[in-house]
Amino acid sequence: MASLRAVQVIYEAVTLEPSAFRTRFPITHMHNAFPRPEFSPSLGGMSNEQHLGTFSSARIANGIVFTSGKVGLTEEGKRPERFDDEVRAAIADLESTLIECGSGLDLLNQVHCILSDMENFDEFDRIYKELIPAPAPPRFTHGGALVQDFRFEIVGIASVRAAD
């Protein structure tokens, strides 16, 4: 039944006029494009010297927050020396972005993590278990090269907190 409803929604979306589509499927866009003139922990924390491309920090669509990849930076906009500090800073940045969007780590629906060196997996996993509230969301973790020698990146998809 759910798959039939999904097909109906997709059909409706592709057959609507653009103005009707925007009304039926509202999208809130939080544009926090890089570079930034100064460090801003709540918006992703990049300095002018660390241009990673132009993209949004997060986007909200139909009550779901989709974040861009979050990397760990110090308040000076530098990558921390220690791997554990980099992971903690990236998760803190993810949390700040989610809170700004009306969500939080407790509302994560899925997480995607990238490690530049899978030898760091056990240390990452220990920190992740410490910082991400139970029950932990589904997580996809893999190894891969990251820009500017970062060792860790995290992407989150979360629900917007329901109004009281």
C-alpha cells in the first residue's frame, strides 16, 4: 500500500504545473553558501581560506531536514590535530545545523559517514555511540578521500521537531 501511495505522489509531482508543485510540495531553502567571511559554528564553520564549493548547509522539504556534509573545524577554521576532536567537531556542527532547522540529533532518520582512513573506524564508532542518542539511526559508513585532508565527514537526514 505504501509503494502505491509513493507512485501516486510521484505521478502527482511530475504532472503538476510549477506553481502548483511549489504549493503542494513546499521546500524551505537555507542557503549558507561558502565561502563565509568568518567562522560560524552554527552554519557550518568555514573561513574564506577554506573554500569547499557553493552549496547549502541544509534544506528542509516536507518536514525533513537534509544536511550537507559536515566536517570538523576549530574556532579558527582549521582542522583539529587529533582525529577524535575532528569527529566531535563535525558532529557538533551537524547538531547545530539540525537545531537551526528545528530538529536535533535525537530526530535523525539516517546518517552517512565517510572516513578517509578506515583504520580510524573503532575510534570514530566509540565517539559516535557517545554523542548520537539511542536508538541510533540507520548509518552508512565507508572510506573515501575527502577534500582538504579532512579525515571525517557526516551527513544527516532528520525529521523537523513537531510543534507542541
